[in-house]
Amino acid sequence: MAQEEIRRHNAGTLLRHVHLGGALSRTALAERMRLNRSTIMTLTTELATAGLVREELPADTGRAGRPSLVVRPDSGQVYVLAFDVAVDRLVAARVALGGTMLDRREAVRPRAGADLDRVVEVLARFGRQLHRTAPPSSVCVGVGASYCGMIRPGDGMVRFGPDMGWVDQAFGAELGRRLGLGLPVSVGNEAHLGALAEQLRGAGAGLQNLIYLHGDVGVGGGIIVGGKLLDGDGGYGCELGHMVVNPYNGRPCGCGSHGCLEAEAGERALLDAAGRPAEVWGRDAVRAVVDDADRGDPAAQEALRQVGDWLGIGVANLINLFNPGMVVFGGMLRDMYPGAAAQVRARITANVLPVARERVRLRTSALGDDATLVGAAELGFSDLLADPLGVLTRTRG
Ligand SMILES: [Zn+2]
């Protein structure tokens, strides 16, 4: 690697450490990055001059001698815009370096009849408001968006958005054009981004192998192996909701197949099993079934058991395949999982190879409904974290 490239890489790595880890002493950074303290000092000075980090004396350590300066992200200088096109809502947020959500806007999204133009119009309006109300001295360094569908990497084209019926819609390009910030919009699949967010800042922080299952109308997934998201040859991997768990008399799935995980363990499956009529749907309806079960309603309890068994079969297959350290349940599954946990665990005991289930932990999403938005923000920061000073020079103009 050329000298310049090494310096760029080290600056990005240092910034990533404090962006994700908060305040860290120079000594801790030197240990984590396996660099000597004078190199760390040069890097932090450069990043501090650029307004990306601040250095300060730590609170009294109680120890004798000169304390190591603490480096923390400067949350006032740069930010990203993050967007979330979820099944039931549209969200935009301004997120500081370090991950603090500074400001946000949110709108309810009707499930039917949302065309590209309408969705982008709402998001771009929110984005421009957030940009206008940011302090004049701060700079937008990236834009990330989460979308509930299959996304082509690189240009943010929605190849397939099942719930809105979108096929090949230039979502990323159109949002970028209407924001008018001169920045590209990086778009990712919501479950992929939820997985990254839970691994970076949520339930699985620090884990290298994690599976995230995201429920809404359907079930999406993200699989992280060795710290990297498995996205497949075209970027469309981890469609865990279409893993067939019930091939013989399975319920029909929106994809045209039968017995997919999302057909057996998704929102509609739960509501049908609980005897709710077809016109009842959505997150509140799922919560109502969970609440009824908590109050001892036998029909609601049986519905959760039935759906939990199918979910457990899917999870057991995934654990055998990937040996994750953790499985995280997000979106609607976060509400549903506690009532179905006994069935999921029973399936793991019955179907997972003993050595693969020794260490796996099952958790609900720690970031809640914002997991996908947090993932979008991290996508927005990725260019800055790859080359902090270069990106800053370009965006400050
Ligand atoms: Zn399917």
C-alpha cells in the first residue's frame, strides 16, 4: 500500500472506532489499531483539525502520571441524512457522527397505492427541512436509505418492492435528484441494514456472526458471517422469508410459492390463526393478539404457538447452516417472539445439531423500530469512514 493510502485507511479506521465506540483514550486506540502512540497522535490531530473528533482530558482517573487524552467524535460538525421506507411509515432523520439522532420527521404510509413519486416527494421534503434546520457550520457528508424490497447495489434501483408492487424503480437516483444536495443516495434492503445496525450498535454489538429476522407484512433477513453481510451475487441474498418450511400443505405466499417462512410465520399467518378477519392487519393487530395471549386468551395463545413452531423450524435451519452467535428478531417479530419463544426453543432443541446450539443466543432487536433507520445512517457514513479527509474536502467544496 502506498503511504498515502495507508494514512487514509488508518484515519478511517480510527474514526470508525470512535464513531461506533464513543470516547476512547489514545492508548486504547493504539492497542486496538496496533499502531504506536505517535502515529495515533498524528491521526487524531489531523481529524481534530478537520472538525471530526475532539480530544480532551479524561475525568480524574485517580491514577498518578499523565493521563491519556480521550478522543471522541465531534457530533456538531458533520451529519448524514437517513431515510426509511418501511411498510407502514416513512422516516427521515439527521444523524450526527457518533450515531446520535439529532432531528427526525415521520409520516404514516398507507400500505396500498404508494407510487414512487409520492414516496420520494414526502422523503425529499423531510430531507430538505432537516438540511435547512441544521447549524450553518455543519456539513452533510452522506445520504443512506432503507427500503423494504430488493435493491440493486450501486445505484439504489428498487428491483422488486413486493408490498408496493414496485418493479425497477429508480428510487435512489430520484431521491438524490429531489434532495438537491449533490450527494448520491446509498440504498439498502431493510433487513440487511437492520442486521448491520444490530451488529454495530444493537443487541449483537461486537459479534461477528449474527442473523437478523425482520417481520412486517413479510419476513426479511440479514446474515452476517465473519463480520460481513452475505448479500449474494447480485445483492439480493438473505431472502429468509422465502425459505420453504412447509412444502406439502403450506399456505400460499406472496411470491407465488407455498409454505414459505413468511407465509407460515408472518403477520397474516398469525392473524388468520388467531381468527382475525381479513380486513384486520398491521402492527396494532399483531400487538392485540399478543396482548390477548398475555391475558390468557386460549385462541391467541394457540395462534402464537402455531406460528412460533414454523418460525422455530426456520430458525433451526438457519442455525444449522450458519452457526450464528445470535439470532435477533426485529420489526413485527419483536412483538411476536416473546409469546412464541417456547416453540422456537423447542424446535432448536429438537432440530439443531448440539454443537451448533451450544452458544447461540436469541434476542429481540435492541434498536426497535429504528434498527433499519440506524442501518441507513451507517450506510450514509460509509464513504466518510473510508476516507474522512477526502470526503470532507469534497463536501465542503
Ligand atoms: Zn415466498
